[in-house]
Amino acid sequence: MASAQTPPFRQQPTLTDAVADLEAAVETANDERFGPALGLVGGLFGNAAPAEVAAAGPRLAALLPDAPPFPRSHLAMVVGACVEGGADPSACAGPVLAGLRGALTDAQRLVERWEATGGGPLPDPEEDDPAEAHRRIADPAVLDEWQAHLAVVGWWTLHLWQQAAWAVYAHAPVRTEARASGVTDVLLELAARYTGDCHDLKGLTYLAKMLDDEPLLVLDRPTGTGYLLRMDGLSDTFQLHTLLADVLIGGGHLPGTRPDPEAVALSRGAYLDGRRVIATGAFNLVAPDGSWLWNEGTPSDIPVVDGVRTLVLEPQPYERSWSAGRFIQEIPGDLRLERVLSPAEAAERLARTVPAQPAEQAFR
């Protein structure tokens, strides 16, 4: 009597196996295989070991340029998740930021074609049919079928590219590299030109503008003193203002009232626990040409003079207060004093600046 044979054991695929399968789908341009392969990657991601996730990130990022347009954004989200799970952000950033550039360009193209074809409410990516949007904006004389398809894809997936880009831009080396290469300038220009009302780009642009290990020369006009500081991870000028008061007034260098320690902590790394902590202004922040620098901006607004961002402090023309904290909570901020300028150096630097414009001119 023949014994029954035990069926062979079938081993569960690993994340590494799934990544290899997705690579094969992209290499053979097999769009039908791409979706299931990407689904398998996503299904195995949660249980994968950290080392496997870290290794998968750059491999998946390398597939982005050749992936099919619509699911490409979902692949970018997986890349972002790999970065959050320990993958090298610099090795993943290039294709992700290139994809964001394409999505911004294409989404704005849809906005412009929408206006040219009658205007009205822009399509809702959650509710509306992308095929209907495609039919409306396509025109052989203006926007061919493929470009119309990319415009629709950009509009429908821009929010996913924002999330993936956030994951890589949250790391200082990526911000530094992207700024040095000109990538950030291009993305900020595209974001400034974007006129759609469906995607809020403010958070991502503030993150992209964030300065890391950046020298800051501060000149105080009332006392004639100067200070060289260094800032890291400051996302907004409200945050900078609070930390300036802490370092310079709290450090005994300038007269005034030291800010609330809790407001300072929230500007550095502490998290809000539901309470509203009020920070108060200590200075008027002014550019060397006398123009005002608003708290609502970012430290990147401070102009560079002779190779260093230069800020002038003047008396406040009116009292200011705001909710303490950081616009980008995920990233701690820091401001530290490196040296006090000699009186002669401070006087020479101040002599090259212009007193603040009158309030009535600043508000124009």
C-alpha cells in the first residue's frame, strides 16, 4: 500500500522577495503585474525586520521613474514608510523629490486647463471620476491624451507625493543636499505657482525651507552689540523670536524680560499637551535694509549679507503675542550662541544697516 505523500512546504515570501518581484515587473514593463506585486510589498511591509525595510527603501525608490503613473505615487508612499522605518533618506530622496516635481507640474497643468475650459470647482480626488476630468481637459491642439493623463494623475496623487516627500525632507542631510543642488528652489517655485485649492502645500514648503547648522548674525541696534549664533531645525520665525529672547535676554546679553521657560521648551523640543501657552514678543525683527521680517515667515527670509544671514533687532513698535510652539512639531529646534562680537566689529556691521522702516510703510 502506497503511503500518502506530504505536500511540499511552501515558504511565505519575504519583503525582499516581494521587492525582487516588483523589480521584475518594472524591468519587463509589465503594468498588469505591477499592481499585485506592489500590493504584496505593502502586505509584507508591516511584519518585515527593520534591516529588511532599510534595505528595501533605496531599491524601491530606484523603481519610481519607470513605474506606471497612477500607482507610482503609492510606491512613493511605501518608500517614505521605508525611510521612516530606517532606510537611508538620502538614498531614497532623489526619485521621491523628482516625483513631487512632476506631480506639482502636472497638477498645475490641470488647474490651468480647468480654468481654460470653463472654470468652476476643481475636481475632488475623493469623490470625482478622473476619467471625466481627462475628457474635459484633453485637446489635441493644446494638451494631448498622454499629457492630459499625466495632468489628471498629478492632481489625483499630489497629496501622496507630499507625504512621501515629507518623509525624506524630515531629515537634515536631505534638506542640505536638496538645497545645495537647487532641487528645493525648483520645488518651492513650483509650489508658489500652484493655484489649486485642493492641496495645502504650506507645511511641506516650510519643511523644505528649514535651515540646518546655519550661522546667524544678530545685531541689536539699541545697545550696539552683535552676536553670532547658529540655528538648527527652526521651522518658523515665531519659534526663532522666542529662542532669540531666551538666548540673548535670558543669557544676560540684552535687557528685557526673559521668556516663559515653557514657551522656550515648546520652541525647542517639547510637545503641546492640549494647553495654550502664550509667547510674547521682545524685539522688532528687521532686515539690514530696514524692511520688517514678519514672525509669520521662516528664518530663510533673513537675507544673506557677506555670506551670513544677518538680522537686526529694534524696539517693538507695539506689543505682540502668539501661541508658543513649532510649526513643524516633528522636528526639534535649536539656537545657540557661538560668540559675542567685539564692540568695533558690531559697530562696523551696524553701520552697514538701515534703521527699520516706519510702521505705516511696513504695512503697505
